[in-house]
Amino acid sequence: MRDKSKDKIFTKEFFLIFGALLFTALVMYTLMSTVTEYATSMGSTATIAGLVSGIYVFGGLCSRVYTGDALERIGWRKIAIIFMSIHFLSCLLYFLVDNVNLFIIVRFIHGIGFGGSANAIVTIASAILPKKRFSEAFGYFMLGTTIAVGLGPFIGGLLYDNAGSLVCFVAASIFSLLALIFIILIDINKYDTKDKTQKNKSYKGIERIIEFGAVPVSLFTALTSLGYVSILSFYRLYAVEVNLTHVFSWFFIIYSVCLIVTRPLAGRIQDNGGDKIVCISGIIAQTIGLFLIAVYPSNITVIICAICAALGFGTLNSACTAIITRNTPIHRRSYGLSTFFIFCDGTMGFGPALLGCFVSASSGYGSIYLISSLITLIALPICLYALKGKNNDLANTS
């Protein structure tokens, strides 16, 4: 008889890894929502402000290239603590920033800490979560990011508007310290499969960075992430331009509430009905939402876009991470997750600076969202190819 306790989602370890994810993500979203505004206040252009925002994620990309292999060679606990310590110490460096150039350097270092931390957290979670209810459990786990996406920009904007940037940096430092404490409290060695599988096999060349089986899913998710980061990086500036600051201040709250409802439901649909319905509907929803706020900015279209973004990248991020984890052999799982995040970080890292180039006096920030909607739509045929013939085979998760 199967031990039903192994299907239990809400365990002590779940809440600890959930807390580590929540507070790590809160750092990212609390700061990313305000750093472009802080950079422009120092006299930078929209393109440079986008670079300040995106260089954080690019730093994460660089560390993910390393940590996918390092998690296998060195061990989950050591890598997790090293990079989460870097993540915490980098928050303290913000207090030394007095010009845009230094700001970019600190953001890059901080991103390195974030990328390695996130890689380790998700890899550890993939071992903690029950395999028979993996998509559902992963949906609950990723609510840590969902809550951070809603609270982070709200906290960042509130603190920045009322107390200034230094208080934002204090909040980020506290969040990153709490994440480090949570990860230390987990008995990670109990879940690390080091010396139990083929994972100590010596991989060479690109195999130490990329899991090729994860590339198609990673690619279409990355394209949807570009649409999401266009909202995250420029929404405050666009809100002022179209005189919708009040409703935009609620954007990520609406986004998060929608995700809290839909993510667990989407996980159950994915476990029982397959991946395609979740992924295809998400891409179409995000395309529509971005198009609406670009062409018809209003209170109602901002609300619609928040819901569509939740059904889009918000749901896809969780669903596709579950797909990668489920369909990648256990000894290559950290490489698969690293590949996934490298692709997403690439678009989120370069995206703000790239999209900032399309801003002009005549087009304004609306052009960013129109272009992002078209890029999101390009993800659809890639999604159909990536999921062709796929099913919810759980063989690789045992």
C-alpha cells in the first residue's frame, strides 16, 4: 500500500523552503519596481534606467550558468548558503551607491547572489515536494513568488514615496536575511541526491551548462517573461504618462490575488489534463492584456491586463518549471532548471534596456507594451512545438 504521507504537501520543510523563496523574491520585486525611477532621478536615460533594472537579472543569469553544475558537484546546502549570503551582503552595498555607474555594479553583484539562490531553492524544493501531486504542490510553492510580486512593488513604491530609497534598501536587507535563516533551518542533506545517482558523472562542455531537452519549453517561457518584465520595469513611468497612477498602484495586488486563486487550480488541471491547455491559454491571455494597455490605456484595461498577466507569465512560470522538473532525469534536474532560468533571466536581464530603446517623445512608453504583446504571441508556435506529444509522465520524478 502506498504511503499517503508521501503525498502530503504542507510539511515543515515545505514552509521553510516556501519562506526562503518568498523573502528572496521580495528583495527582487521590492527593488526592481523602484530602481528605474531612482536611476532616472540621478539623471539617467530610460535606456540606462532599464539597464539598472535588468542588470540584476543578467547577474542572476551569470550565476545560474555556474550553479547548475556546482549544485551537482559541490552539494545543495553549501551552494545555497554561499549564494544566499552573497544575496544578503549585496543588499548592504546599496547604502554606498552615489552614482549610476556604481549602482549598475552593485545591481550586477546582487543579481549574482539572487540567481544562485533561486537555483538552489527551486532545486531543493523539487526534492521536497510530493511527486504524485507535483504540479499542484509546485503551484502552492510558487505562491511565494506570487505574494512577492504583489507585495514587493507595493512595499517598494510605498517606502520610496514616503521614506526614500534608503528605507527600501533596509527592507531588502531584512528580507534577504530572513531568507538565509529559513534555508539554514532546512536539513538539505537529507534531500540532496549526491552520491546516490549518476549526478557525479563528469559532464563536459555545454552539458555542464545546458540541458538540451529543456530548451524548447525554456524558450517560449522566456518570450513571455519579456512581456512581464516590460510591465515590472516601466509601469510607474507609463502610469504617469497616461495619468493612471492610482489604478496602476493596484496592478500587482490584482495580479497576485488572481494568481493565488488560479495557480493551485492550474496545477490540478495540469496534473490531470495535461500541459497544453495551461500554457496555450496563458500565452493568449498575456498577449491580449499587453495589447489592451498599449492601445487603450484605461482603468478597466489595466485591471484586465493584471488578470491576463497572472494567467500568462505568472501561471506559465510555475507550470513550465514543473514541466522541466517532471521531464528531466533526476541526475540532470538541476541542469534543466538552470537552463530554464538562464533563458528567462536572459530576456528579463536584457529586456528592459532593449525595450527602453523603443521609447521616444512621440511614442512614449506605450510602444513598449505593444512590442511586448507581439513578442509574447511569437511564443505560441514554439509552445505548440515544445509540447507536441508531451504528457504528464511522472517516471522521472521518482
